[in-house]
Amino acid sequence: MQDLLDKVLANPLFLAIGVILIVVLIYSIFKRLIKLLIFLVIAVLAWLAYVYYTGDSAKEKVEDKVEQIIK
């Protein structure tokens, strides 16, 4: 393993390819996290709008659902 690492670090071409792969990996992870964050924000805003327009208390709705599940 150390031999492979030494070869990669000694050759600038391999090092550049490794850096590019790491940057692409970080970018793809960041992109997925941003999409997930946007989805969660939209879902929370939709839920808040629903609770606001129906005039119900969110706490009452949760308690009612819990009671229905328990019974």
C-alpha cells in the first residue's frame, strides 16, 4: 500500500487525476446535500402553510394522530 502511495505522489499525472477525482466526489456529495436541504425546506414550508391555512394547532394534530395509532 505504501509503495502505491509513493508512486502516486511521485508522478504528477497520477496526483492530478487523484485530485480531480476527489474534487468531483466532494462536488457530487455537496450537490446531493443541497438538493436534500431544498426538499426539506419546501416540505416544512408546505406543512407550515397547511397548518396555518387550516387554522389547526400542529400540537393538536400530532396528539390526535398519536391517539389514533394507540387505539
